[in-house]
Amino acid sequence: MNQDDYKILWEPIEINGVLIKNRISMSPMGTFAYDQEGTDSEQGLRYFEERAKGGIGLLHTGSAYINTRLAQGSPSIHVDDIHCIPKATVLVERAHRWGAKFFLQLSPGTGRNSKLDLGNPEPPVSASAVPAHFNHDVLCRAMTRDEIKSAMEDFKVAAEFARRSGFDGIQIHAHAGYLIDQFLSEVWNKRTDEYGGSFENRCRFALEAVDSIRRVVGPKFPITFRISLDHRFPGGRDIEESMKILDVLDKSGIDAFDVDAGCYETEDYIFPSRYNGDACMAYVCEEARKHLTKPIINAGNHSMESAVALLKSGHADMIQFGRQSIADPAFANKLRCGKREDIRPCIICNEECIGRIFGRRTQLSCTVNPSAGFEESMEVKPLERPQNVVVIGGGPGGMEAARCAAERGCHVTLYDKNDALGGTFKTIATGDFKARIRELIRWYEHQLEKLHVDVKLNTEIDVNSPCLDTADAIFVATGSNALIPPIPGIDNKKVIDVFDVHKDGLPEGKNVVICGGGLSACDTALEYAPLGREITIIEMRSKIGADVMYINAISINRMMDEYGVKRLTDTKVVGITDEGVVVETQDGQQLLPADVIVGAFGRKVNMEVAKEILHKYPTKTTVIGDCHEPAKAGNAIREGFYAAMALQDF
């Protein structure tokens, strides 16, 4: 696309009198960067400010719960505490300073989606006594009428908080099966009072929330409504039912609708994975447009190009960019200035954003942008005395080390023994669902060229290479090697390493057995099963994809079911013959016939060269990434970034 094709993104839009400078919005996302007293930390303030500075027209906070009891342990801004208004005002002003508008997202609570390990001792509070999502053995407690009335008063307090703090609007979080959605949806609302039963009764809680907020902020203050229009599971709400809700809400005075799909039963649509593809929830907008004339906002793995296509279709009026705004806070300004190739792409991996929050209960960051969430403490600044830096290895860790060191003003030479940059990361990026990885590698190539990094391909470095003597700093990022276990028959001509499959393609043969059940095996299966191959994955552990981020695993398992990929767990490969793979289970041994056998046993360290260089140049050598500990690309990128950031003036 040429620059003119993106013009539609820069058209201003008005929501109930508030003029937003472009059609780009930052999705509401929790950051876990809050201080204990219920305000954003300086890291959180800077995080939002960088996105405003980067050209985004509309920002949203993550869910701000109307009281801490209904938040059920989930951290957020304490909108029920008047003492938190001054810090919230600072948050808003630092966004306004760059011309962005800022909406406060309000939620009455997590309901049955409560994270039970966040310290909430009570059973989750929901619309009804239904099982908690994260532990079906725990029965939720239904909200009482008095609690509902109290919640409506809390909405008023929160609305006053938003008004006093200077927020430009309020978004009501009725999304993804959280508390309002639990009242709206028959699958979770089993009440028999005025808040349950009929369609009208199930809408009552949401309408009272809208009314409570409107009574405080008045008619000339934007209120938007975030709702999933398609839960995507049997018994959940479908698009037809959701249209009835939109009709009711439209008449209630909602000023814009933020629509997408999914709920916690289909969690990979709340945090869509790379396997869902670009614009995976744009499909809900077409029917919504038939019912709404007010602005429609849409999220869901949007690229710049899918955003343009959806806006041009007329089915939506603004596009939410969530993880893309984490990966590159300046992406909007870069696109506006005609620098599409400079936008660092989100690779939709979920590892360091939601993965950190859900997996470690700590603040978000980003696989491809390690300074995300740490903008205040990890700002890239030039050295007063630029250094001569040698980087050995052009995988993700080496490329990031070279890029960051060059950005700090250093003279950088990057050596790689292959004929192209990217290392193993590039080798494995062959499936359609890995297009963003290929885009990231192109981004690195472009950045290294712009920063005048001297890239020397087809060049192998050893401990005696003269360039090491003259270097001020040496970064060794030579990657890992394939793990080949001592299985009888492992050298059979039918066996091909999974990385060779990515390089050269899968040999002919209908019946394919993949030995090893990690992410690489899963991705290979999903690349070739749709092409008609019959694939079986063998894993000695009790779970396929044990190294896969659990939200991504939801997509992977659904797709493997769809394509008929067989998965054998608690099954050990004990031999390979011309006929196939000999496996052992608790029931004994059996032969699995195979035309093609793929070895996906994992990776092992590759420290031979690194150890020699470390021994000879201990004061100026840093080892990065897989060569000392095989891990995911995000680990290597972060280590490369840290290595370059650790360079100091002496």
C-alpha cells in the first residue's frame, strides 16, 4: 500500500462532542503497573504517555473496578477513592499534552472470571450461583438486590472520579463474560427476580449502570460500551441475540460501541493468538452496522492494512490496536509520516504481555520491545564515548543487541555464518500464522541498515578472529543446536529434523509422525495438516505443547482437532525402523507406521565458541540467548537489549 491508502486512518472522528484526531485507538488493557494505593506508578504513567506521544488518537485505561470488593483481587485504579484523583489527573494531562483523548474504562467486577489466586478469600460474586470459570468446583455467590443498588451508587462515584480527573469519556466494560455480561447472558444469568429471566430483565443491570453514569456526567459526556457480540461457544450469546442488546443500548444513550468476539470459554479471542489471523473479530461489525449509526470500534489482531480495509468497508469507524501499541508506541506517527517499514510489528505471541500478567502476576512488557512497561527506567540513551561492538550471530538476540548498541551511537559489526539474518527464528517462520515473525525480521534488517550496522554474512568467527582484539565489547549470540537423542534408528533415512522441514519442506509421504510435542512440533503439524497430511505427534510428557503459552495452546488444540492431528501423550519413542516409530507406553510397545518421521526433540546449548571467547576476553564478552540456555525468542531479544543497555562510559 502507498501512503495515500492509509489516509482514512487520519480522518478525525467525534464521539458526543469530543473530537478525536484520528481513527486509531489503544485498546483497554490491564498493565499491573499500579501502586499499592490504587494509582498508576511512574512506570504506568510513562507507559501511557509514550503511546499518546506516539500519535494514538484515543487511549483507554484497563478495567477500573468500581470498588475493590467486586474487583476480587484484580488491581486497578481505585476510582472509589477521592485521594487517587490527583494522580489520575496527572495520567490524563500527560496524554492530553500530546493531543490524545483518554477514556476511563469502568467495570463493576470480574464476576465468575475472578482469578482465584489473587487473594480474594470469598467465592466470586456473579449474577447467579454458577461455577467459577477458573475452578468449576467453586460456586459463585449471586449478587443481592442491595449489592446491585450499592453498585449503581458506586458507578456514580466512579463517574464523578472520571469527570474530576479530566478523562474525556467513560467506557463501560460489559465484555468477555465479566460481570455485566453475566447479567446480560442467559447462559450465566439464572436469576428469577427483576434482574433475570426475560431479555428485558437481563438487560436491566447494564441499563441501570448507563443511567447511573449519565446522571453524574450529563448529556454532553461520551459513554461507550464494550461488548462481545459472539461468545463463540455452545450456549453462549450469538450475534443475533447481541443485536437485540445493541438496539436496547442504542436507545439508552450510549455514544459509541466497542465490539468484538469471545469470552473466557474461548479465551484465545479475548487475547487473540497468531493462529487466529489478522482482523479475526472484524466479522462482527457488518451485522452491527445494520443496527447502529453511532461509531463502531473494533479490535482483534489488526494490522495497519486490515484496519484500513475495515474502515473503508464502512462497517467500523475506529480501530483498536492493543498489543501493537505495546510493541511500538510510535507506530501511529511512523505510519502518518510514511514510514510503514519502521513500525516494529507485534508478533502476536502473548508471551510477555498477557503472559507476564497471567503467568507471573507482574506488569506487562513485550517480546519484541523489552522497554515496554519500563519506559522510565529503560530509555535508550546514547553513550558519551561510543564503543566498537562485535556481535557474533544474527538471530533475534544478536540483531537486537546490534540494533540497540547502534542506537546508542556505537560502531557495530554483526557477523553471521549464514547467508541471511534471522537465525533459527527465521528458519521456523514458514507457516501463514508466522507472517508477523517474517515481518519482524525484515524490520530488523531495515533498522540495522538505517543505523549503519556493518553486517557480514557467510562469515564464521572463532576465538582467533582479529576483530575480537579491537572490540570494546563482544556479544556472542550463536544460537542453539538440535537435540538428537540416542534412539536406535535415529539416523534412518526417513528421519528429518524439524528445522530442516522448515528449510527444505516436508518430504513426500501421507503418514507423518512427529517425535516430540513442543511448540515446534505443534506448529509443523498445523502447517502441513491442512495440506492433507495425516499427522501424529508423540510426546513423552502428559501434555502436548507444555512449553506453549496457555492461551496460544487453546488455538493450537482447537486447530489440531479441526485438522485431525493425532496426539499421543505419555508415550516414549524407543526406536525407529524402516516401517515407522517404535513407541512405549504403560501398556507396552507398539509400532506406529510412518512414511515420514520428524525429529522435534528440542534444542541444546551451543557454548563451544562462546566459552573460548569468554576465556580469552572475559572482561568484554557477554553471552546472549540460546547458545547458553535454549529458550523462546523473547528471552534472546531481551538479553540482547540488556547487553547493549549495559554498555557504560568509562
